[in-house]
Amino acid sequence: MLPVVQKEQHQDVIEVGHQFYIRASSALADDRTRVLLNGDTFAVFDRSGDVQPVGFGQQGIFHNETRHLSRLEMRFCGVRPLLLSSTVREDNILFAADSTNPDLDLENQSLLPRGTVHIYRTKFLTETVCYDQITVNNYGETALDVELSFEFDADFADIFEVRGQKRQRRGEKRPAKVTRNSVELSYVGLDRIHRATFIESSIPCVTHDGGITVPLHIESHGEASFTINMACLHGGDGHQLRLPGFSDALQRMNQERSSGPLADVDIHTSNEQFNEWIRRSRADLAMMITPTPHGLYPYAGVPWFSTVFGRDGIITALELLWLAPSVAKGVLTYLAATQATSHDPERDADPGKILHEMRKGEMAHLREVPFGRYYGTVDGTPLFVLLAAAYYERTADIEFLKEIWPNILAALEWIDVYGDSDHDGFVEYARATDHGLVQQGWKDSNDSVFYSDGRLADGPIALCEVQAYVFAAKNGIASVAADLGHKEMAEKLRGQSADLRSKFQSQFWSDELGMFALALDGKKKQCRVRSSNAGQTLFSGIVSDAQYRSISEGLLSPAFFSGWGVRTLVTGERRYNPMSYHNGSMWPHDNALIALGALRRPDKDLALRVTSGLLDLASEVMFHRLPELICGFGRRPGKGPTLYPVACSPQAWAAGSVFMVLQACLGLEIKANESRLYMHHSALPEKLQHVRIRNLRIGNGSVDISCERYADTVSVNILRRTGNIEIVAMR
């Protein structure tokens, strides 16, 4: 996803003045922010737990894509405390910061030496409330009378304003409502929705329209504790709120997170860094997988993409499918419910097309941006069909496939009719209006599709990986059609897949590149560029054995493989730039899909190298959290990865990548109709001696397996099995 308002304007320097460009005055990597997320509420704090209007300006508490708190600063006796340390708990529920007092001259002219008072701050989010508990300990020899003050403000900026888009008009900010222990800040938008932020103290305090001051008397070696609650409201009066206490709300949060879709299956390895990577990824996904009226859906990423994205949700669901198929069911249900049913050029919508992006903020309501419900993605629709077929293979849930079968038929019709507007057998894209995305594949920056001489390609554009998605989608859904009794349709789909494979290999393959060209332009001329897009064709089955070998060798060459992973673009291409968004960077999810190409193959070198690179990356980055992307600079001895300045972290499909690369290495494939777990030519990287997977559910049974690495092979052992499950090890 492109970090811009309209997610496409990230070209060259000349685009900086464009209204949709995100202006980066500082890097998110430098801010070292702390992130919490719960449903449609997320918060970006500095390391102290405050919200500062500095640097990139992305800090704040956001609800439904509106910033409900744009400033929050805690002061001890009028000054900022000295930060000692801060972290987010491994399960992503609780933020904790330790700080102390600086050397202070108190009002009674006595000196308070630094390190006398310890301030422990813990914060967490519910669906609408940020709880901020402050515990103060006095380690001095005399009692203290001190005060903690909290200065705050709310700009009620839409998320697109925070990204940098200017608005000609805004709504009205109302005067603050101040009571004895609370302050309410409010705003009425141009969409006539009343948005408010209600801030209250749990103990007596002094309030004014921009702050709360809490006086404390603390005995020698004594303690005082209180909570500042910050609630985000849409309509209604905050003073009628009766919020649960800190402990009760936290207990409920712990219970919710401990029972999510990833809670059942346990994965443990011999490598503690790999285990930390898995634990962080699991916690990030538990935080981002959000209950919706249509089921669970993984929101894409924080801060810019904390909402539903079609492509991101589908790929995340594919990454998790082998261990948590309920996520795929939620994604399919949501996207079926929001599938386009009519033509709408402003939204790039046609009947049967799958959603690209859903937004809920004021600017989306007013159509100041087209993303309230936007369909400008060429790959979402074939990926929807692909996911439906893969979900059925994993679960044998024929009743659910019956429910969404009309949606699958509509998606297939879109592929054949609207996706292939010139009837040449390939799916291509071109935006319907000047407001939509220029590039509508996963690399959606303006400059991502070009010719070998660097000129931008003329559309409509047919991307190589999209044709592979279509091939896999039709091949896979043919089996579902057959099981539903649609035999003729199944044969037709298989025939279309075979024709597409032949035509694709003929028109996209380039002997000069040793791989498939990035794309075909509007005149069916190859964009003869070596890109990671070709790597995403490998898992689909559309490539021949010889083509697989050629592509994988190219991807693992030094010009492609940075040491951390496969770059989006090879170093020799005209538009290569390791600091660009799509033309030389490295994306974990892209690498996971590339590694998946080795799933059934005896040669696992591609999957092993990618897994090793991502493991090393996870070991270097903060919290072992893979970001959305990193810069594509080659790995250098003694130096860590070069972070991309405005990458989202956490990002759902980056978090899910660990599960897909592990699946690829182990060759793990589940066919529920057969009650079989296939292990195709299992292999493990050198840093992994063994992997244990517990409680992997297949149908009504479950299995525990252990994989042990030897010099040139991996043994697969069954530790426990219930139900009629067969394990088939392919060697």
C-alpha cells in the first residue's frame, strides 16, 4: 500500500507538491513511537506515553479515522519527567513507561534530587477509551506535596488531513465543557456528525479547558495512584458516561486477546529469535484482526491503513490459512457483503468487483476522497476467488461456499468481462476517472510500471502476477464447482486456465530477462523489467519447471537479494532506487508469496533463503516486528537494515509472513476433504534445528507434529493425533 492520501502519488521529486503526496518532514523510524490498537481506535504515542505535535505529526489517539487527541503532555511539578524506559507488552495490550523527576526546586524552596520519585505509567485501549494509569512512588525521606498536570488538545483532523491533505473548509470546533473532574472537547464536522473527546480524572483534580492538574500528597516511601480516562465519542454527552474501572476494563481486554483465532495453534522452534518473531507476529495480528458485522477482518496497518483493505485482508488470510482458517472465512464474508453490484466510475466499481479500501472518516463521508468504498484494485477480485478455493481445500466447508457462490460467480464474470475489457485473455486495468489510482496492482505508486528505458508504461496495464492469480483462482474454484455439481462449469474453468497458461508463457516470458516481464502495456508490448512481480507467479502453478528454476535463480542473485530479502526491483533497472516505495525496496509479504512458490518443490533454496533473511531482519528491528517494508540497500557487515521513513508498523501482511515462509519451508499443505496433511519435501534453515506444531486442527481432528533437521533432510514425527488424519511426507 502506498503511504499517500490517495495511495498512488509517490513518483519522483516533482510530485512532492501534489495534493495526495504525504509530506515526510521526519521519519517514523526516528520517532520511535509506541502503538496501541483496538478495533477502530488506535493510538500513536511518544516513548513517554505523550502525544506530541512534532516531526511527522502522526501521533495522537484516533477513532473512526478522526484524531480525537492531538496533544497530551504529562508534567511533574511543571516539567516533563525524565524517561527511564518504555515498552509495549508482548501481547500488545499494555504500554508501560518508567520515569523519574529531574532535579527540582520545589515551591517551598527545598531541592528535590533527581531520582527521588518514580512515576509508572500504564496505558491501554478499549473500543473507544484510552485508560492512562499513573502510579507515583516517593522514595525520599520526607513526605511530598506535588502535582501532575496533563495538557491536551484535540484537532479532530481526518486521517487524510494528518497525512498532509489540505482542506478548503472544516467543521466547527465547539467550546470546551469543563466540570469538577472532567473536560470535554468537541467538534461538529461538515458531515454534521458531532465528535467529542471526554477526559476525566479518577480522583479530585483542578480542570480548565485545556488541561487537568492532579495534586498529590505522598508520604515517605509511600505511593499514590490514579487514572486519566480519555473517551472518543460520536454523538451524545460525555458527562453521561459511566466508564468501567481500569482493572475491570484491562481484565476484559486480556480475555478477548487470549481467545482470538490464533490462540489455538502453538508453534515453537529451537531458535529463540524465531520464537520471538512468531510471538510478536501473533500478537500484532491478534491486535489487528478486528470483529466486524461480517466476521473477523485483519485491518491493514498502523497508522495510515487501520481499516479494511481487500487485497491486504486476502493475502493476510492466505498467510494464516493453514493455522487459522476462520480469518479467511471472515475476509470472504466481508468482501462478499461489500462486492460491487453496479457501475460507479468515481469509485472504479463494476458489478462483481471486490473492494479495495473502506473508509469511515469525515472526508470519506463528504467524498472529498473517493475511499468511503473504493474498488480501484485489479487483483482483489481474482484473489477473492483464489482465497475461496484455498479456504475450501483447507476446511471442506461446502455449506459456506454455497452461501458465497453467487459472489464467486459475479467475481468470475468481472474477471472475464470487465477485467478483460479488450477480450485478449488477460486481466488489465485503467482508472475510470482522474480521481482514482493510476496503478491498481499491489505496487500502486505512480512510477511502479515502466519500460526498460524508464518511461512510464501506457495503459491499460496487464501485470504478470495478476494473470497468475487468475490462473490459480480458476483452477482452484473449478474443484469447488465440481463438488457443487456444476461439472460443465468446472471443465470450462479448467480449459480457460490451460489457455491462459499457454498464452501467458508465450507473451510474458522474456529470454533476455530470464523471467516474466513486469507487465504488458495497452498495445501488448512487454514492460521488459526484472521485478519481484515475477516471483509472485511461482506459487500459482502457471510456470514451467524450467521457468521456475530461471526465475528463482534470478531472485536469489545479489542484484535481487539484498541479504534481508528479495527487492521489488533488480539493482540494474533504470528506475531502481533502494529508498523508493516500490522500485527497489524489500517487502516481507512480497517475499512470503515468493517463498510460497517452493511449497511443493524438492528444491527449497528459495524458501530457505527468504526465511533466513526475514529472520535476520526480525532479529534486528524493534520488538522483532517486521515493518511494512525496508529500504533495499544491500546487507553490510555489522550494520542493521535501513528502515523506510514512513513504513507502517505493525502491518498485517508483514506480520503474517512468518507463517507463510514456515509453511513453504515445511511444504505444509492441508486437504480437508482427504483428511490429509501433506509435508512436501520438508526443509529447515540452518538456524532452525527443529520445529514443533501443536493442536493443528483438520476437520474434527487435530495433530501435533515435530520436524527435526538433519544434514540433508528433515524428519516429520507425529507426537499426538486425534480423529482420522493422515500425514503424508513427500521426500
